[in-house]
Amino acid sequence: MSARRALRRHPSRRRTTLLAAGSALAALVLTACGSGGPKSGGQTQFVQGSGGVELVKDKDSRQDAPELSGKTLDGKDLDVSKDPEFKGKIVVLNVWGSWCSPCRAEAKNLVKVANDYKDKGVQFVGIDTRDSDPANAIAFEKEFQVPYPSLQDSSGKLLLRFPKGSLNPQAIPSTIFIDRNGRIAARALKALGEDELRETLDPLVAEK
């Protein structure tokens, strides 16, 4: 009798563990769509810039960006740290989801600036998160004519690669600016306008 009860309890414990892990991931990845989220309180020496964009002005204080690799929405392999199209360039990493209204609001701004800065050594890339059906994300990209690739990250695992205490993504949308040396230079935890994108990018483009 006790053995049968133990067999019944085992699936329950497993479900509880999985639910707890899922809740922890959701809490980290989804502060709230468009809310801005909490600010990082770690060791990085960043300052609050205009429009709520946090900056690390001292290049030596910037932390290395994590390895970001996987399949894109169109099924291709992409490694941001190794692929030639990203080597030596400033990378603008936008975390988005097709279900997120602020993501839709900022999409046209990202597309415009991505096209304007592609000849200035700036490469945009997206991380599509929490889209269980990639067809929705693909339709989003088609609607807004997104010219850059997006890594598919329905589980949010790529976002967990960012080091604690860094300017890591804590809300959706989030935008991370990575300098030419692969270090995290700035972060926004909200939808961005064209002017905010340009004001953040221009100093990074001017860096030697």
C-alpha cells in the first residue's frame, strides 16, 4: 500500500519542481511587458542616461556579453560572438515577443535606425522570447519588414546567460548595446524611440 502511495506522490513532486523552475524563469525574464522593470544593483559602474537608458561610460568597467547562439526564426544557425557579420561591430540586441504591445510600438524605430546605421559598423539582432509558435514571430517580422535576424528563444534560456549584476535584460522589451569589443555598454528596459536609439549609438560609434 505504501509503495503505491509513493508512486502516486512521485509525479506530483516532479510537477512541483517543474512549476517552480518555470516560475523562476518567468520572474526573471518577464518583469512586465513594457513596464521598465527593476534596475540592476550589481558592481557595474553605470549611470542613468537620458530617456532611462543606462550607460557604462568607462570602457574598462564594462562586462563581457555572454555567448548568444542558436537558431534564427528562419532556421539558420547564428552565433553573435563568432559570425563574421558581427565581428568588430557594435551590436544592438533587442529582446521582443510578437505578443508584446510595446514591442510592436518600437519595431518601426528599430527598423529605421538599423537601416540608417548598417554602414556605420552597427548590426542589430533580435531575441524572440515567449513565442511558442514561431509563425507569430515570423508574421511580426514580415509586417514590420525587419531587416535583421532574430534568435528564437521561446523558453528564455538565452536571457539567463547574462551575468548577474550586469546590464542584463529584465523586461520585455529590453535593448542591450554591445560595443565593438563584445562588452555590454548600455541597456534600456522599455520601448525605445528613434532619438533614444541614435543618442545611445552615436557615442559608441565614435569610440576608438
